[in-house]
Amino acid sequence: MRLLIDTNVFLDVLLNRKDFVDTSKAVLEKAIKEGDNLYLSSSAVTDIYYVIRRQTKSREIALTAIKKLISIVRFAEVNEKCILYAALSSVNDYEDAVVDQVALNINADYIITRNTKHFKKARNLILSPQDYLDLRAKMELYKKDRE
């Protein structure tokens, strides 16, 4: 599968966000184990750096987090087309509209985000982290039934 992972999922893991870290970490581990291609919008990298540096007050921690990202994701380009189409999109939040367009450009199967309500008008299929884990569990059961 080709998955565009939204910023909030990575921040849950990198900042160890109590209410979300377990599920978000499970998504990344499962996706890697299954050989899914993980993508992050290239425009999200600076946001992730900024949030981590602001919360930890440490440039080194923020850069270490970016290096971790580099080891597990591919960066999906934000180009002129993304910027223009996002401005014309019916997705209300511009940043989310850019993510939606980036996902279209890479032919993502899904966008994985905790903010599914922000993507109600998206043109991509949207899954919450738990929805992704449930989908993968159903796929495993299906495989076992076919054996």
C-alpha cells in the first residue's frame, strides 16, 4: 500500500503524546512490517521540526526526530499544482487541502490522519490510525481464510 501519513501521526510518536502514541506507533510499525510505502508531505517536515523544537526547547532533539523520519518515509513533493489545486479545493483547511492534493499526486491508497473530520471533502480515501489497523487485521484474516 502507498500511505500518506499526516503530520499529527508522526508527532504523536515523536513527542510521545500520551493519548495517541500507542495507536500511531502501531500504525508505523505495522505499515513498515507489511512493506507499505510511507510518505510525508515535504511541506510537513518544517512543521514537525518547529513543533518538536518548540515543545522540547532543543534543536538537537528536533533534528534527531527529522533524521528518524528520513529513515522511514519518502517525501512527497509539494509543487505548484498542489498549491493551486489546494486553493481551489472544497477541503476547508488549506493545509489539509495541500495534503489531499499531494496524496493524489503520489497515487496514495490512503491518507492516515487523526483529523479525519478535516478531510470530509477530500478526494482521497481517509483512515484514522485505528481504521488502518482494523483494515490490516481484516486483510490478515482474509489471507488466513484463503490458505
